Amino acid sequence: MRSPPRAGGADRRGPARTAAHGTGRRRVAAAGTRHLSCPPRLGFRIHGAVDILAPRGTPVLSADAGRVIRLHHNRNGGLTIYASDESERFVYYYAHLSAYRHGIIKGTRLARGQVIGFVGTTGNADRRAPHLHFQVMARRRGGRWWKGEPIDPRPFFASTGRAR
């Protein structure tokens, strides 16, 4: 997993500062995340995301301005959203949602901080631990957007989000 671009460098853009409303820097860093390479309940695999613990139904905010690439339901992630930034350099994956925001569909334009869904426990999530599975990937040119290289988003958790 590669590190994100450094603040102050040539690329000052990057994933937004928070992904779940009300989970500011202090809460996320202290108790709201699981480590990026934690083993799952069954077997071992790299967990290229951050699990942000939050009460069921907490609004999930768009990490960046861009668009919805795909809405999907699967066994592992449950109710999910794949979105990209405006330049299509990053792909944001939000999983275990309890619901999508009303009216969101593939191709929906997103503003940073816009409510896109709600924290839940769908898929293989522990029903006693509602959380947002949030992953940022560098999009490969000409490659599969869902197979991008994971980027650690934690350095960008610097401010409390505000639902729009």
C-alpha cells in the first residue's frame, strides 16, 4: 500500500478529510478505525481500507467532488458505492452501508461533503459493530478502476465533516 501525496508538495489535492459525519480527527485516530492490514475473521488477507466505527444510520459524506461510478450489493461489502474524483485519479469505495441517499444513481455528480449514504452493517460486517469501510485507490490508467493501488487515507482525516 503506498502513501498518499504529501501535503505541501506538488500535488496538494488528495482524498478529503473525513468520510463519516461526526468522526473528526480525534475520534477517528483514537477509537474509530481498525488498522489497514488487520486479519479478517476468517483467514488472512490485506485489508486495504479504514473501518470507521459510527452509530448505525450516521450520514456518510462524499470524500471528494466527482461522480458515482457504481452502486453495488455483494456478499462481502454489502451495500456499496464506488466513486471517483473529478480528475478520475482516485477511486473511493464505501461499504457496509445501511442505505443510499435518496436519488443517488450511477453517474450522480458529487460535491465534497455531500451525504451519499448511511453507516450500517451489510455484507460480512459484524452486526454489533456498525462502521463505514472506506478505501481510497489510485486509479490505474487503462486498468480496472476497482483494482487500483490502495492508498492510506488516514493522513487526510484532519477535520470534522459537515453534512450538506
